[in-house]
Amino acid sequence: MNNLNQKKTKNNRLYIELNNEVVALQCTSCKFIKIKEDFHKTKKHFAGISTICKKCNNEKVKEFYRKKRKLEKKNEVEA
Ligand SMILES: [Zn+2]
């Protein structure tokens, strides 16, 4: 029998535990509950899993480079 539990971290983040192992958790950005394979691994965070999913992380990286490019362009104009 599978022992599936829905729980919450101290930060009020939902996650799903199966036989005492985290199998899925909520993305703090899009708020969807996704399987842990949809998250990057990081030692800093709960269960060694990133707080945002790979999709949201990609968006953030893209946004970062977009802003960076804009800034670089601006600097070129002013220089
Ligand atoms: Zn997400």
C-alpha cells in the first residue's frame, strides 16, 4: 500500500510525500505542484530541491539576460 501524504513546509509550501520521501512539491513562482524531476537540485533548499520549477527558472534566467542586454545597450549609448 502506498503511503501518500500531502504536507506543508515551515514556509507554507505544499509537498507530497510517498513512503516518507518527497516526490512532488509546489513551485513558489507558478504555484503548481510538480514532480521533483521538474525542479533543479540544490543543497540549500528543502529536500535538496529548488524552490521554483525548471520552467519558471528558465523564465527568470531569460528575463535576467534580457535586462542585462538592455542595460548594456543603454551603457553603450551613454558612453
Ligand atoms: Zn513554476
